[in-house]
Amino acid sequence: MERTARPQPLPLLLFALLASGLSYAVHLASGTRLVLAFWVAVLLGLALFHAKFGFASGFRRFLLTGESRLLRAHFLLFALTALLFFPFLVQGEAFGQAVQGFVVPLGVALAVGAFLFGVGMQLGDGCASGTLYHTGSGDTRGILVLLGFMVGSLLGVYHLPYWQALPAWSPGSALTWFPSPYMGLLLWIGLLAFLYLLVSRVEKRRTGQVVPLWQREATHPLFGPWSLVGGAAVLALGSLLILLLLGRPWGVTAAFALWGGKLAQLLGIPVMDWALFNNPAFAEKLEQSILKDPTSVTNFGVFLGAFLGATLGGAFRLQDLRRIPWTTHLGVFLGGVLMGYGARLAGGCNIGAYLGGTASFSLHGPLWGVFALLGTALGVRLRPACRLENEGKTGKSLPST
């Protein structure tokens, strides 16, 4: 394969130092299992970067141009992950450790939270996992999004009792709807196949063709890029390993609430009186090192995995924030606020709710996607005000990532 970019030696050395140092620190704080989860997350970040496996961009392209390739990759990822999760969720344990999926009630909080997240991921120019991998690969706007995430998460925690008191219905996992969990599995794979065919049909009607999900592309297993199918396979496998190591699916945004809570405490804000932080388990995390928090550690892994991918592909470039318009700064920060707030209401983000919920056979996963798509419809109309480019549009906007 002909390559025009070479790996960047100094950033690769920096990755080796950071990853090895963090591995040692996590081992001292939490033990071997979390170190393994950290390296699985590095692989997840590498896959997100090399496959350009976007969630925010997939929603946006589908609405604006009819292109469904990324959405179909989502459904393939969900199906693969659900199949891998199935035996362990049915059994309820793996290798002597209890295992459970993400199952969230269906109600007003879910709908509003996913909608707000959909708006926010268009203003923030990326979702939760997207922000981590964009920032790791040099997009410094992600720092503003992460700050917004922490602010929004704190607001979401503060208001959570109100939203949780609103009407909601708990149908449970599809694996419990029938006498045999295999019937639930067949129903779920059928639902994902239907969604795959539905978005394909929309693309066919709007563009006259359906771009194949599997394309013969120039790829490299180490330097990238990867195909979407390859990316989906690695993300599904990594998600399974996270489930087996941590006893629950991959999540991202709970760490932002924790980081925000720690910062708020330093500023003298009495967050211990708030709903989530008043929970004994979460209150203990506020007092502990973040290296004891699995979600924080895996977030660091995703960040470093994207950094590794960018340096291997010779693509690591730090953006100069001074050259970015203030309207973009404000927009991406507000996008982070909306995503942080929405994730707390909806029980997660594109990873914890959309992927984790769907792979756990919970109806809240697909519904999260529906309401996030509705939020995207509003978000794409707000993007030009923040100097962010929309697919199929022209103008002097900054390119999105």
C-alpha cells in the first residue's frame, strides 16, 4: 500500500511514556484488572480513530444528504456486540464475576436527555467518545467540549431528582420478555436488521444508490486507515472485553460527572448534598483517586489510543485555538454542556446508552438513537451560527471532524 505519511517518532515516544506510566499508576491504585481495561480502551480509541467511526457525523450526514453508511455501521456494531454479550448476560456472570447490562427506564427523562445530547453533539462537533478521540488526535477544541461536559454533568446531577420523578416505564431487557432468551435474541437481531434496511431504503430514495458498507479500501492494520466493518468488529470485541473485565458495558460520561464533582468541591460547592453524589458509592469515588474509577481510566485509554493512531498515521497536529472564531469556542462549549446534561438524564451517551443499551437488549438504546436523531435535526440548523460546516453546504465555515 502506498503511504504518503510516516509515523511520528517523538509523539510515539511520548505515548509510550504516558501509557506505561499510567499503567503502573493504575496497577498500584487498582490492580491488574483495571490495567487490562485501560489497554482495551487504548485499542478502542485506536479503532475509533483509524476507522473514523463517528456517531455525530453519522446522524448529521443521514439527515442532510441521506448517506446511511455510518448508521449502518452502527447497527452492525450493535448486532455484533449484542451477539457477543448474549451468553454472558444470560448467565449473569463471567469468570467468577457478576455481569449485567445497561437497562434504563423509558420516560420523559430519556427522551429529553437524548434530544439535548443530539443537539449538543452537533454543536460540540462530536459525541462523548468522539470528543475523546478528536482531542487525543490533536483537535484542541475538545478541551472546551470536555469542560462543557463537566459543567453540564454537574447541572444534570443537581436536577436529576426532578427528572427521575417524571413518568417512566421499565420493560426490562428483551431477554426476559419471552420464555426463552433465544427468542429475545432473534427479536433483537431482527430489529437491528430492520433498522439497517430502513436507512438503506432512505438512502436509495434520496440519492439513487446505497453505498456499500464493505468497500475495497487501502488499509493497514497498524498505521490505518481501517474500514468501517473492521472498526465495528474491533469495537465489538473491545466492548466485550470491557464487559468481562468490569462486569458492565463500556461507558464514558459518568467520569465527566465525577471530574466535575471533584473540581466543584475544590471551588467550595457543596456537591455532596446533591442526588448522585449523595449516593454512598459515588460519594466514595469523590474522595478517592480517579485512578480507582474504571470509567475515568478507560477514558484515558481511549484518549491515548486516538493519540497513538494519529501518530502512527503521521496525522497528529495540534490546532491553534487562537485561530478559531470565538463563536466556535462558545458553540463547542455549549455543545459539551448540553451533552453532559443530556447524558445524565438519559442514562448515558452514544456509548453508554446507544451502544451499551442496545447491546444489553434494552429498548432504551434504540430509542436513545431516535431522540438523538431528532436533536440532531435542530443541531445542524444551529451549526452555521458557530462557524461549523454542514455536509452538502458551502461557505466559510470551519471544517468539522
